[in-house]
Amino acid sequence: MNLVSTSSLRNYWEILPVSLRLIIKARLWTAIGAGGVLYLSPIIFNSLGLSAEQIGSGITTAAFTGITTRIGTGYLLDRKYSYTKLIKLACLISIISDCIFFYSENYLSYLSGQLFLGAAAGIYWPSIELAVPLNCNNKTKSNEGYAIARSADAIGITIGVLIGAIGIYFRSPRIIYLIDLICMTYIIVLIKLEKPRENIYLNTKYNKESTYKESSRILNFRWIINLFPLLSITLFVTGVMTLLQIFLPLDLANGGIIRKALVEEEVAAFITLKLFLIAIFQWPVGYIIRNKNSSDKFKLCLISLLIGFIFLSISNFLLNGYILIVIAFIPITIALCIFLPSASDSIIKSSPIKYRGSAIALYSQCFGVSALIIPWIAGKLIDTNNTAFQVWLIVSLVCIFLIPICKIIK
């Protein structure tokens, strides 16, 4: 298959199940809306005078509400509740957060917006993640489905941040909240008009894959214990994603130990570049590693992260350290492109059918838990030391510690 051929890509898209194509479209539009909100909000509120600790506490607030809604979402999905209804509910809550953010001028209103944003994320992610394997078939395996879905996420986020960067350039940064509102409204209409596959037990391929005995009482605990190594790495990598989303823009805006600070437009350009690389690399990387075993995938992911954060750490000591930051984007991008589809697929395949809703919610919970703890700690470190050097150094050390755990993952 020629990955760069337009006709080949078009033919590949047409082979996908119609219902899976709908899910991918929904993810694309969600990512377009959320891209600017997630990656550029820290810049907007930093310019209003909020400190790194205050911005981090907002993310912590979002994480707390997200953890709460993920628990309920997993419970409902296990009981075959319609994931399309949950996705539409998440979109409605996200619209509320957009309205709050658009008019926000102080710390309290910022926290309120984050509260609703976190609730929406906690409902959306378990629902949309479980939707991918349920809408695959014998021709399209779940690992391919997740690779395509993550490519849509990456492309959408890049478009969203690019629009936001243009808005910042023209002194209208809050356009990102209007874009998100429009995207969320469109998704509600899209899902209402075209119904994707709903029944959790309809996909017979996944029924055949399961080797679990659903009646076993020990099963209720064993499947969770078996996921511990994978969830540990997931908790770390999702924490890294939170750092890159919130504190990388602040690091660029504040400067390093020697590295000079950048203005808002330059920061937005760097973030757009990072996301553009993810959009380019996601599908090829996912395609190349699709047949590798999980332990090799996660080991390669952590090694790539280690290399990237070493470059980020060193960049603090150079006046023109931004060259090293651009270089660091490449291994970090490869790491995230390996992790995102691989983790989702591993969680699904390692869980009994009866508890896949809870399993994907537990996986998604890692995003919430890491965002609950890490932003506050990182914000404290940055405010105390006036640079993010210590943060990137600690992340590098944790990568080294976690690499041996990868061999446990099946």
C-alpha cells in the first residue's frame, strides 16, 4: 500500500465500515474544536495575569470532575447504555464551558469553565474510545481502527491550534471557544442524522477474541490486576501529555535558565509545529508498528520520550535553545504516535467483554488522575524556579525507571 498515494488513501477510507467512518468524522471535528481550547487556553489566561500554579489548579479542577464523570460513564457503558447519547451529552456540556471561557476575565470564572470542560471530557473519551472497536469488522482490525482514529485526532487538533494561532495573531484569541462551540453543535447533528453501531455485544469478532469466563468471581479482580503495568505507563504518558499541553507553552513564554522568552505569536507557532508533526507522523507510525508486540511498542515509546526530554532539558542552557526544542519534538511526537493507538487497543484486548466499558473508563481515568496531580506539582516547580528545567529533568528520570516494566505487558 502506497501511504502517500491520494487514490490509495481514498480507497482505504472507502473500505472502512460506514459506522467507523462516522466515529472518525466525529473525532476529527471534536479535535478541531478542542485543539485550540486545550493548547492555547494557558496562553490566554497567562496573559490575563494568572500564575502557572493557578492555571495548573484549573486543570486539576477539570481532572477532578472528569474522574467523577468517567466512573459513571464506565458504569453506563457496561450496561449497554447508548454511547452516542453520552457523546451528545458531552458536547452539550462542552458548549457550556465554551460560553464561560469566552466571557472569563478572572480566576474564578476560569475555574468554572475548567469544571464543565473536565466533566465533558470524562463523558466523551470513554464513549468515543469504546466506539472504535465496536465499529470495526473482519477487514478492519481494532489496532488499525485506533491508528486511524488517532490520526483524525491529531489532524483535528492541529487545525484547531492553527486557527487559534491565527486568532492570536489578529488579537482575537478567544475565537477558539466559538470554533469549539460550532464543532460541538455539528457533532450533535451529525450523530443524530447518521446512527453508528450501538450494541456493545454486536461485534462478534470481539466475542470470539475473549478467552475470559464471565461467570468467574475471581475475574472481577484479576482483569484489573493484569492491567496494572499498562495503566502505570499510561498514567505517566498521559501526565507527560498534560505537561506538554499546559506547561510547554508557559516554558516557551517564560524562557529557560539562559534561553530567552517568546511572545504569544511565537509560542503559538511552536505549538502548532509540534501538533503538525503529530498529524504527519500518526498514521505512518501506527501503520509501521501495528504488528509489533505491546512490550516492544511501549519500550520504544519510553525511550523516545527520554531522548526528547533530554533535549528539552539541555535547551534551558542555550540562548538559542529553541533549535533543541524543535529537535526534541521529533522523538516526543514518535513516542505519542506509538502510545495513543497502542494503549487503547491493548486495554480493549486485555479486558473481558463484560467489563470493557469500565476498562476503557479506567484507561481514560489515567488522563484525569495525571491531570489532577501533575499540573499542581509542575506549576509549583515552575513558579519557584522560574523555569521548567526541573520538570523536564524529572520526566527523563521517570522514563528510565519505567522502561523495565514494559516487558511485563503482554
